[in-house]
Amino acid sequence: MQERRNSQRYPVSFPIRVRWKDDVGVTIVEEGLTENVAESGALVYLPRKLPTVGSKVELTITEKSDDEVVVNAQVIRLERNAAHPQVALALVDGMRAWKKKVWQYAAETIAAQQPEDGDDW
């Protein structure tokens, strides 16, 4: 199968908050972590509830409490692993702030990591 991704994905764990409305209009707020960050979306871990595929969510990256990034995204895929449920999100708006404050920061975070002494790189 041919790779369809057109940007680098960075395996970083940033704290997040996801807000959406369920089928009956009740607002749900869940906190979790990013699994990886791409230029136009993210794969996130949410430990309890998951939004439905196709739903719109508000995604807040809370890594820097004095400079939180809030974007709107759409759920494109769910991983319903009971031990580690994940949601794939594609950005709908806020892409400029995301690219500058999240995606590039993720790249810098990965670039700054050093292997531990016992790692075989």
C-alpha cells in the first residue's frame, strides 16, 4: 500500500483537552494525551469516552498553560482498544496556530531528545 501522508508525524505526548457534544447535545469534556502530531491533525489517547467518527470537536493543547492552542477538528477514525483507546483527528481550522505552536514545537521536542545510555540506536 502506498503511503498517503504528506507531512512528518512526531511521536510526542502533549496533554490535551477534547470537547464535543454527544448525540443528545450534552457537552463532553475529556482529557488525554497526543500520541503523534502531524501538520494537519493528531492521533490522541482519550482514556474514557470517545467522540463518534465524523463528529466535530474542539481540541486544546495544554502543554504550555500560558499559551494554550485551541483548534477545531473532525474525528476521522477511532481505535477502540479497551486498554488504549485512540482518536484520529483532522484539523478543520486553526491550522496556522497549530503548525507554528504545536507541530513545529513537536519537531523541536523530538530533535532535542537524546538517547539514554542503555539504548541501542
